[in-house]
Amino acid sequence: MFHVPGKPLCLILTFYQCLLFTVETEACLMTTVKLFVFCSLKLFNMPKSLKQKPGPDASDLPGADPAAGVGAGPDLDTIMAAIKQTEQNVLAKIDSSVMAAAGELHKKIDDLAGDLRSEVLSVRAEFAKVIEDMQKENATLSTRTDDLEEEANGQANRVVALEAKVDALSAQVVRLADKADDLESRQRRDNCRLIGVEEGFGNIRPEKAVAELLKEALALDYTPTLDRAHRSLQPRPKDGDAPRPIIVKFHYFQEKVDVLRKAMGAGPITRNGKRFYIYPDYSATVRKKRSAFTEVRRLLRRCTGVKYGLLYPATLKITTPAGEQMSFEDPIKARHYVETNLRPRETEGE
């Protein structure tokens, strides 16, 4: 061990030796060492050309040999050499520590890389399995979609064919309904309806009673020949309700036409002071169509100088006072024409 002048340098060297074990892992060790040297120089305030001077006893230094006695202390070069040697030792220890830490870090990185590689491979395998299953499912769905599209196209073609068939059948039903209604009307062409004849009339022999009623009410010079006469098939009305119509079937069509013509021109027809009406007997379909003009006919009765008639099956013919003739099959249009052009009176006069 070398001799140093005074206790401050002894303390600094001791501190420096302790510092070797505390800064081995610090990245700024070289800067610390240089700073230490600078502080040492400042502490002693010695220039580089400082020569050997007598100093205190070397036994004051830690680890000094007491037998050496008092002698000349080491110069600055010796101190710098000792510091340099210590610096090299510290760097060597740092290098070994860094190498060991680097080796351990590399090992950990390799372990993590291996684990990560295993995880990636596992995830890739799982994704591959999922993708394969999805591809199979997509293939199945694609096949089913194609089948459904084909079936839908087939059903669409069937629907188109059925629509065409339904249209044809609907037209045929309309034709058949019109034909059936026409046949029913032809079957009723010899019939008449008497509306307003009280209940109980002609209960014993209705044909004879109705024939005498028509002859007397219309002033006929003959007694009509009737095949049948009966009330409509409805429940018997209560007291005070309107009587049921009487349906009459003439044996001769011309007699029926003559009765209707005289009924239209005879004015009010009465029996025992009570008015009744004579109408042709139409089918239910025709009656419904003709009844739609009831309100228009009521308005026409309030128009002065207007003639009108309801032709078969349901066509309203109007003759204005000026001689203009109009025909309507739509009751709404007919009413609009009457209210706009003919202007019926506010109160009905019959």
C-alpha cells in the first residue's frame, strides 16, 4: 500500500474502494470516476507538477504497514495509476455483469420467443380449423341457397300459371253468374209482384182472388189467366209491419205485358182505399242493381216536365223537358246529373 499525505486522501480512497461495489451496474460509471478524480484534485489543490512532500504517518491510511514509519508520500502519478487500475477492475466487473445479464436476457428472449411461437402455431391451428368449418358451412349454405332459388323460381312459375288460371276462372265465373242470372230472369219473365196488398187476402184461392183484383183495379175487359199466386217466402210480418209481396205467374206472357202497361198508365192503384203497386218480378241480382236508382228516381219525381224509366236490367233513361235523352248505368253519375242540370224541387210533389 502506498503512502498518502494527510487523512483526507485516505478517506477519499476508502470511499472510492466502497464505490466500486455500489456503481458496478450503473451506466454512468466512467463519468462518476472522472468526477471523483476532479474532486480529489480540487480537495488537495495540487497541480500536476506537485512533487513529493513530507506528510503524515502512513499508518493513518487503512491497511498501511505501521512499520514503514514516516516517509515520503506518493506523488500524483501514483494516485492516478491506482485510480486507473481500479477503473479497469470496475470496468471488467461491469463487462462480466453485463455479459451475464445479456446472456440471461437472451435466454429469456429465446424462451419467450419459443412460447410465443407455440401460441401462434396453436392459434393458427385453431383458426385454420374454424375457417375450414366455416368453409364447409358456407358450401352447405350455398348449396341450400341454390336449391331454394331453384324452388322459388319453380314456385314463381306456378304462381304465374295459377294467376292466369284464376283470371280465366274468374272470367268464367262471371260469365256463368251472368248466364245463371239471365236464366233466372227468363224463368221469371211471366211473373209480376204485387206490393202493398194486405195480409190475409186470397188465402183460400189466391190465383182467382188476384185475377179478380187485377181485372177490377185496372179495368180489364178480361180476367187474366194465372198459373200460380203466392206470398214471398218470408216470415209472416207482425201487426203494423209491411205485408209480404204477392208473386203472380201469368199463363200468357202478353197478358202480363198488358197488365204492366196499364199499371204504369193508370196512376195510383187502390183496393179498399189502400194503394198497392205492380212491378215485374226480377232476380235478386237485378233487383239489387235497380234498387240503387231508388234515390235518383225519388229526385226525378220532383222535377217538372221530366220523363224517366228504368230499363232492363238496370239502365235509367231520362228525357228532359227540352227533349234531350240521357241514359245512366251508374246511380252516382245519374244523381249528379239530376242535381246539377234538372234541379229538383225542395218538396216532393206527387
